Amino acid sequence: MRVLLFSFVVICNWTLLSAQQANTLLTGTVLNDSIGEVILEINKRYINNTVEEYSAALNATQNFGIACRIEIPQLVTLRYGDQQCQLFLEPNDSLHVKFDSRTFPEKISFGQRGKDNNSLWQNYQKQFPKDPVIFNYRQYRKGIHYYKIHEDLDKIMQQTPPTEFVYLLKTERQKKESMYLLFKEDPDKKLTEEFKTFLQTEFDYDQWLKLLIYGDVYQGRHRLDTSFLSFLDTALVLNDLSLGNEHYRDFITAFVHYRCRYKANTYESIYTQLYHYSKNYLTGRTKYFTMAQFLATALRKDNPTAILPIYEDFIKENPYYELDKVVLDPFQKANQFAAGTTAPDFALKNAQDEVVQLSKLKGKVIYLDFWASWCRPCMQKIEALQALKTQFTDKEVVFLHVSLDRSPQTWKKTLEEKQFSGQHLFFDPSRSNITDDYEVLSVPKFFLITKEGNFAFTPSSFDSKELELALLKLLQN
């Protein structure tokens, strides 16, 4: 969603802003301007699955103004050209920023109600910077949850014994508290209660999340017993005003994952367990935020039919209507390809230059996948399929492989070298919309299609045994 603002006057989409009841005003002055525009980005995925973007042009005196809506105290991003900075905004806030284009974002001065909040936040970021480069982070999977750890912290966690690591976190926490107290005790500074809560949340949940990651990911490496994470029994202090803090949200979801993983229930899917744990043990808006996150993930990963009971439960009970969008978007997308819906027809040429049309294959079970020769996981999956295909040689199963290679020459060369069996088709974007129809945003991706030409339930991961059972079941229907 993008709203354009010029010189304090809204000239576009004012009805949208009015409907949202803008409650916060960001104004600013840019010295030595060379771009003529600033952009404010507000990440509201945790509220309504959107990112709002406001563009404001500078007027003749190099000033700008943006009226926006803030539901929960949170960080927002102000962009000027290729540079950006984080600002703190809360409901009914006003903030003025002033900077020189040549020194942004290193030097910014603040005014209005949010002045001191943002002065402290800028100092905090300089003393405890966060690396914005996503490639410098590593992911570790525990159960179905992925922890994201900066590579420098990852080395520290690997090399540091438990007692020393706890001491490191305690020392870091003391430095943060000292900086905060020194600023707060200045009689000329006035921090809002909302910002104090936000900052305290930052301190608490950053420390607790690091402890949880250390105790969960490196449990075996450091031979930790369950007492290391005993702080989890008392650490969780829910505060809906803290939902705007990323560390709070990350910790809550990681905490629920951890609890459910060690209280496994074999009669429910993991997603259903996560949903019900959140519903039974969390409270307030935090509870419904967490339920929505797990439900949305389930709709993307699991069988939509199996998830329907908790989806209906959420829609019925959720009192925060904005959160409905978090689950409605994946629900609609999941049902587009849900079992029983018609698979979009297509016609593509195979390696022999013959046209293969899906609708003409009715009466056969179809395995349809999208791949490319430059995609190593794709190549591995097709190679793994060769053994499985021999089991269905005399059965009514057709394996269709649609290549997204950039040139037919590369595609045909790969087929000649690998001698892959099955029907191989080439996607020509000027002649077919198949990638749009099947929403192929990345490869590999595969579907199962029934004899009637409808989508069948497709396993969420490529497992040859699971795929074999699914194909056999479809042949029997």
C-alpha cells in the first residue's frame, strides 16, 4: 500500500488515510536535498499482513510531512535515496526530523513529542548496532522452527561455555541499562511510557531469545541439561504493547515451538498443537497474533482440509479483525490449489516438438513438476524420481516435467546428458501463462493431479515413499 504526500498536503488516496484515521504525524527538513523525496515504510505484517509505504515530496523550503496510522508502538523505516534509518513512533505521536543529505543517517536531529525517544534510540543503535545484511545470518532448524543467528554471534555461541555465555549476556544487558538510566536521569529529557516499555522489551527479549537459541541449538555441543532453560518457566511476561518489538514476537513464537516440541502429541499435527498451545496458554492480542502466525504457516505447508477446523475456530473467536487478513490471504491461496479444485489447463511442447495438453490426459494420474537445469535441488529430485518411475511403467501415471530454463538449447542438452525419463516440456513465457496459473515463484515445485483433472493433496516435502503412496492411492480412486 503506497500513499503519496506532498508538502503537508495529501493529493492522493486521502480517503484511504481517512478510513484508517491517521493518528501520527512525521514532519521533516532535508538540507542540501538532491533527491526531492522521502519514503516512510511501516511493517504491519504482524497486524494485518501488510507493509504500508508513504512517499512525500519536499516542498520549496525542503520540508515534508506524512500523516499515518500507528496502532502499536513500533519501529518504522525512513528512506532517503539509498540510505535509511529506524525511527520509533507510537499512536498519537508527532516527530520532526532534520538532517543534511550528505550526512544522513549518521547525523539526525529530532523535535516534537517523539524527540527524546528517538534521540535515545539512535544512541542505542550506535552502541549496539544490528547488521542489516541478511546474508550475514545463519539459520538453524529445530523441529519446524528456524532460528536466525548472526554469524558473529553464532561463533560466540559455539565457542563459549554456558557460564561464560550467560555472563556475556549479563554484561551486555548491564551496559544497555546503564545507557538507558543515564539518559533517563537527565532532567531535560522526557521519555514516553510507551517508549520505556518498548525499550525494556528490547532488553528483556533480546537476552531471553539469545539464551533460548543457545540452550536449544547448542544443547548437545555444550552438554546442557534442561535446567539451563528453566528461566522459560518464569520469563514469559505478556504485554500487547510489546507486539511492535521484533524480539518480542520472535521469542514468543520460538517459545511456543520449543514447548510443543517437548510435549509432543502424536494425535495432532504440529501446526494444530502450536495453535492450541497458543490459544490455551497465551493471552490478549499476543495470543491471537501467535495463533494467526501458526495458522498462516499451516495453510502454506499442510493440507488445507486438515487445517480447516482451526481456521474456522480462529475466524469465529478472533476479536482483532485486522488479524483476519494474516490468515485469509494464505487460506485463499491454499484453496486455489486445494484438493478437488480444477487444475488450470495448459499446452506446451515436449522435446520432440510435439504439443502436450493437460486436458487431453484425463483418465491418467499426473505428476507435474517445475524445474531448471541450474537448480541443483531440482536435478537431484528428478534423478531420485527415476527409480520411482519404473514402478509405474505399466500404470496410468504420467510424469510431466516443465523446464524453466532460459533457452531450449540448454534444456535439450541437459536431457541428452542425463537421459531423464518422463514427458519433458519447455516453458516459453511468450506462449504460455503456466507459471502464473500455478503460481510458480521458485523451483523446484510439484503438484499431483487426479484422473478427473483436479488437484490432489500433494505432500509438503519430496519424499519418494510418501509420493509413491500418494500416487498409488490416486490410481485406486
